[in-house]
Amino acid sequence: MPVVSLLVFFLLLEGVLALFGVKPVLISEDPFVGFASNAPLFSAVPGTPGNRMLATSPNKLHYFNEQAFPSKKAPGTYRIFSLGGSTTFGRPYDDNTSFSGWLRQLLPAADAHKKWEVINAGGISYASYRVAHLMEELIRYRPDLFIVYTGHNEFLEDRTYGEIRDMAPMVMTAASLLNKTRTWAAMSSVMRSLGIQPQQEEAERHIMSSRVDTILDHSAGPDKYTRDDALRENVLEHFRLSLERMIALARSVDARVILVTPASSLKDCAPFKSQHTPGLEPSTRKHVEQMLAKIKEAMQEENWQTALNMLEAASAEDPRHAELQYRRGQTLLALGRFDEANTAFRIARDEDICPLRALTPMRRIVAEMARDQDAWLVDYVDILERHRQAAKGDTILGEELFLDHVHPTIEGHKILALALIEKMIKQNLLQPGADWNEHKITEVSARIEENIDRESHGRALANLAQVLLWAGKNEDAVRIARRAEETTGDITQVAPILSIYYLSKGQFERSMEVLYRALESAPAAIEVHLRLAENYMFPQLLQLEKAAAKFLLFSHFMPSYDRAHEMIGYIMARRGRLDIAYARMREALRLNPNNTQARENLSEIRKALGARISYSKPAQILLDFYPSQAPLALAQVRTGSDGHPVVDGIKAKFHENGRIKYFADVLHGKLNGFEIKWDSEGRLLSRKEYRNGVPVNAGSGL
């Protein structure tokens, strides 16, 4: 009887929550990112009578393209599923310019007698284990062909999703069922609001958003990786077994498989992380690091032979140091010794401690599985190398065909699509018409390129540059950022990235110049204001008043960004406003309990305040705008004793070009601290000091 009562109560609670619009967690997100079998990639949606449509489930749209197809395959239809990770997805863009998107346009042009369906099932960060798991679902949809491009995410998945992957099936099933209830969704929402289940947990569940920067931001970072040769061998063996499983699954429904060898950039992608060869003495490691610094100087001066001599000596002492091998490759390439350079670049990739590119043995494994398991092979590596050979005279892959470490350019996707069509012709899967030629391919290419959204592609490239910057690959980040600017003709999206790069080079004025140049065209660009705030905290650029105004502006638009609250708190503590600092630090910790700096600062502020804590919540921010929507003025306000708002904290005004015009410290409506004015070029006009509304000092310098 108690069980029945509990069940009735639960059902009633689910009904009440449904009336209030509460939706189960599994509707909007997949907490098990593809490892749970009861969270399908495709779910039914209303379609034509008698033939319902299947579409990408809403909870999968964080990391899959939106796709749709009839659940009942029409006669004469040839159904193709493309499987793999972010390359198959089409990153940093989307399905439209992926090799699947190219196939969708090229196949009807090559053979109009079949009805072609190309469904892109590539998932962000998916490695072969989850690809094989996904194929268990896809074989139910009457596939004719699977195209499998996988291999780049094997180590990322092991480091990032190991705990989820190894979870007991019974536990995963029970947890998945819980995530289907509205009760759990409501409980999770309450826990987040109370800080019991911090918002940061969303990252811990590794839910990939639609932004490119989440490819690494929500996964194990380079610092989580160490050299582990035994793990490497296990990962390679699991890769082989996953491919074998995929082929067996396809064979069980009489579908064919094309395996694609995973290709990557060599000459334009430095290793993500290097470690010294195991067993080296500390003195040897120190010597190698000293030599590496001298090597970089020689390379910068283009003294290639000197650099090579030092590289050969250092590599002999430390043969498994990835960056040494990469620098060898660059130097040998500069000297025209292409074969040796190619070998050095491959060693650098294979010795990368954070292997986010398929290792050299994976190409061989893919080829062997195709041969031994009666699958077809498209050797994409060989195809791109031949393309490079024809264009440049060597086979060293780089930025000409790759946007970053693994993601091909749009042209690179086109090359793969054409290679897949060639394979399908050889296997008699399509009969090309008489008009299938270069002219027809050019027509299709022009149609696809006309539909490219330059602004969206620029955003995608900017996000990709942000990922590379996060990974410490500054040179690569700047290269992609500049390509993003060329794509859109707009510097706004990439100005923060370029600014950080110039800071790292000690070019402080240039770092500020690029930000203010971006504000001239987009004075409301909030990301640029945030970067300016961060710059103003840099020792060589320190201006606390301007930093405070910019952080306050950003916190108005992005109130969930804990660092903005932390920095406002820090600055206000420096200005003697411990009450405001206390409230801001508390807010930073509420948003992110893992913010250790905010925790330490809060402890110090609490000690200084003692029993004088008056505010526990941040003051309200009032913001006014120019007609252009550029920020005009802002102020921290509280409700006064008369019930009306009173400025308490800081107030600031902006020129329409985004530069700060006015700053003032205010205590309960009266000037108390500094009042500063600047012209539209940022030059100081005046600086006055007040105590309780009365001027006590005046000057012209900061």
C-alpha cells in the first residue's frame, strides 16, 4: 500500500508540474552525451500522412546538426549516413559545407536516376566508441551505406568521458529514466538556484553547445594529459575493435561501409603539449629547454642551418619531445628537405601529449580494417597529399586545406565528397550521367558557395580561434582570427583574440588599438568592452576606474559571468567600498563556487568588515543608451530611505565611440572619491577628489 500511495503521489506531482510547463531534463539535454541507449539521436515528428518524419532529437542539437528524413524509406531511395566527430559534423561551420552537404548536392548532379538521402550523423567530440554505439540505432532506419570518418577524438573521449562510458549499464539506465521525469527537472532547478548543484555542473556533464569553442572548453584540457604509452596502445586497440563492430553492425542489415582515413594538419599545427623523454636527468631537461629557447631565436632570424644543428643535438638528447620535432619539421621545410620535414612533423604529432589528431597508426588500422572486413576505403590522407604535391611540390599538409589541427577547409570537404563519389562509381553504386564532368562540378560548387552565410562563417572561425587561444596556440589562433576578419570584413568578433595575442607579445598599445578600432564600428560590442576591462587590469595598462566601468557594463548584460562580479568586487575593495565588494564577491561565488580567488577575497573582506556587513546582494545597475544603442551612462543604485533610487557605488558615462567619458565614486548619492573626465580619444581632461560631496583636491594627472 505505501508503494501504491507513493506512486499515486508521484504521478500527481508529474501532472501538476506538467501544468506549470516543467519539462524533463532529457527533452532539452542529454546528460550521458550519447552513451545511454534510451536517448536516441532521431525521434518522430509530425510528417506527411502515413509516413512520419524522423528528426534530430532536441536534446541532441547541442552537438549534432539538425537533420530530418522519412521513417519509411521511399522506393528507389538510396540512404546514406555519415558518421564521425566534428569533422563529419562540418566544424567550424555546419552541415551545409561538410562533405555530407557537398554529397547532398553533388550526388543528384552525378546520377539523377536515384533518390539520394544523405544524413549527417557526425557528433561533436564523438570518438569511435560512441559512433559504434550510435550505429546500433541507425541500422533500424534501413541504411544503404555508412560513411565513417573517425579517429581524432579517441584520446579526448577517454579522458573526458571515461567515467560516463564505464558506468554500469543498470546505473546509467536508472539515471536516464530519472532524467525523463519532470520531478527531477524541478528538483535540479531548485538545487541550482540554491547553489547545491552549481551552474558549473553543466560543463561537468560535458554538454556540448553549438559554439565551436566548446569542443575543448567542455572537455579535458591539455593539463589533464600526461604521457601514457600503455593507454595509447589500449586506445589504438579499442579503435580497431570499434571499427570492426561498426562494419559488423552495417553488415547485419546488408548496408555497406566506406572507411575514411583521418587526415590532419602537420606543418601549421604545433603540438598541444610536450613532455621530455621519460628517464631524462633534470640537468638534461634543463639543457634541452635552454637549447630550445636558442633554437627559436635562430628560427626567428631565419638562420635555418644553425637552428637545425641545434635541433639535431637537442633531439638526440630528448627524442620524444614533441615541440623539438615540430621545430625540426619547420626548419627542414624551410631548407627544402621535404621528406625529412614530413617525417619530423609526423613524429611531433604522434608524440603530442594531448593527442587531438589521429595518430599515424590509425591510418594503417583504418586501411587494414577495410581490407580484412570487406569494407571500402577512401584514403583521404593520400588524396590530400597528392593534391598538395600537385599544388606545392611536397606532401606536407597544412593551412591550405585545414582551418586548424583537424578541420578541413570548405574546399577540403569538397575534395573528400568527390573522392567518395569516385569510390561509389567504382563500386557501381551510382551510374554517372553523360554530363557529369568538371563543368557540372563547377556549377554545383558555385551554387553552394553562393549560399554561404559569410557572417555565420566568420563567427564560426572566430569561435575556432578562441578555442585555439584557450589551448595556448596563439599563433594558430591569430591566423584563424585574421581569416575570420577577411571572411566578414569585420574586426569586432576577433578583436579580443588579437588583443590577447598582442598582450602576450608585449605590444600593449597595439592591444588597445585593435579593441578601440572594433568599438568604432560596433560601440555596443559587449565582448570588446569585457576585453578592455581585462586589459585595464594589466599592470602596464592599469586604470582601475575604466576597468570598473567596463566590468560593470558587462555584468549588466551577462549577470551570470562570475569573473565580472569578482573583478568589480576587487576594484571596489581597492576603492574602500567594502560593502559593495562583499556583495559582488558573494555573487561571484554563488554563480561559481569553484572561484577560489573570489573565495579568498571574500574571506579578507569579511574580516575587514566585521559586523558592518550591510548589503548581501549587488546593487541594481541603471543603464542608458544612445539612439545607436551604444552605452551612454550607467550607475549602481539602491533604494534610498525615501523609497527613491539613489546612486551608490560608481557612475560612468561613455562617448558614442565606446570610450569612457566620465567616472565618479558616489556614496549614498554624494560624490565621495574621484571624479574623472576624458575626451573622445581617451585623453585625461580633469581629475578631482571629493569627500561627502565637497571637493578636497584637484589635479590634471592620474
